[in-house]
Amino acid sequence: MKAGFVPALGTPLDSNGNVCAESFKKQIEDQVQAGAVGLLCMGSMGMQATIRQETYPEVAKVAVEAAAGRVPVFVGAMDTSIARAKDRMAAMENLDIAGFVFTAPYYSACKRDQMMNYFREVAAATRHQILLYDLPSVTQTKITYDMVLELLRDVPNFAGIKSADLQMSRKLTLNPDVPEEFIMVYSGLDTFDIAYKWGVDKCLDGMCSCTPVNTGKMFKAMEQGDYQTAAECLNKIVALRDAFLDWDLWPAYSATMNLLGYEGTHCPDYCSPIKPEYIPQIRQMLKNIGEL
């Protein structure tokens, strides 16, 4: 993968929980045009854990077709057991994806040996590459540096990791025993520019999906060594993220995606509708940061 950003795509669904294909294709096209170097389909922001069983293969299929080979498509397949994860992968095994992405099982905290058993078994069940998704705030379990090195030795199709642990990413970048093609994607939104300076030059976050203008501009600026412009763009993205938290994260994100022209619901079906008085505030903020 080239240096750059990988948006964690939002998944637009209709009232029956089916994917809004045209909306999803439009989102993907906008990301590719903004300069995305890859796409994460059905990550956390893409609601992978809440999408209907019969819908998620269709979501992945639409993403692959929309990307049309221009950038790699990674697909979240995380679940709460090896058996369930295998079912997810089997439903998408025939697609031309770059790899399946896995967190640790997330219903209850795992011990180290349990996590390693899980990662080894799911990797052995697919012809595709697998990438790990270090998300301890949700899974209650941290993927560690030594675990990554052990899996690199033992699992042939272990291809990368997404993590907000900048120290681990830096250590993997500097370790001469880590293959050059190993994919390290940094997900600490607030310090994207710092990570890039450290050589961790592939970044991923769900906020990229609703800020293609600023995200694209930020990475172009960093490529040119213009970290002042990059910081200004990042500040705008972080400000929108913080506003989402004030407005109610999921409904605010869904409303934002709608304002950007991506129809459908982009939040879990248990979410309450966003308060109507927030819509003008969101629209104004999108204008202020240059996304509308």
C-alpha cells in the first residue's frame, strides 16, 4: 500500500436494513477522488457488528465493485467466536478483497492465548490475507507488539495491523525483521500528522468518510512537507469529531452523511433520531470547515 489515508466507510442502510447501493458507491467514489489509498468496509464506523447477516456480503460486494480495482478493499469480519467469524468469511470468500480485518472477540475480555488461538484459526480458514484491528476500548483486550511478532512468524497470511498505539506502530516500522510489505495503519486521529512525521504514513479513521475534502488536503500537504496546512485540516476534522460527541455521535454522523449527499441510515437501528435543532448546526459546521 502507498502512504496515505484509508477511510473507514459508513454503511448506508434503508429502513429494512438493506444496503443503499448507489449511496455507498457515491461515498466510495468521493473517497477515491479525494486520494484514498485503500478502503475499510464494515469497520467500526461501518457498523459491522450490527448489520444483518444476509446484508454484509452484499455490502462488501458493492464496495469491491465500486472500487473497481483502483484501491484495495479491506472488509471487517470480526465476531465473538471462531465459528461465527468463519461464517462471515465464507459468505465473502469469493470476493476480490485485499484482506479480512479482525478485532479480538469483543463480547468478553480474552486472555492472550485465547486471542492467539482466535487469530490463528480465522487466518487458517481463508485464502485471503488478514489484518488485525487493535481496539481495546471495545474488545477490553489489547493486541501487543510481541503478539504481532509471533503471528508474523507463525501465520503466512497475516498482512498488517490497524492500531492507535503509536509506540507499537513506530517499533514495527523500525524493526528490520518486519517485512517491508507488512501494512501498518495508524488510527489515532488526533496525532495523524505526528505519526506521519515518525514514518507511520498510512492512517485510518471513520472521520475520513465524512471529511474527504480536508482529509485529502491534509495528506497532500504532508506529502509536500507542509505540516502547518496539514495541522489546520486535522484541527477541522477533530473539531467535527468533538462536535459529534456533543450532538450524539451516531445520529450526528448519520445526519452529516445525509447532508453530504449519502442517503440512508448510517447508525445502528437502536439509535434515537437526532434532535432537529442540531441539523442546522451540523450544516453550518460542514460549511465552516469546507466540506459543504
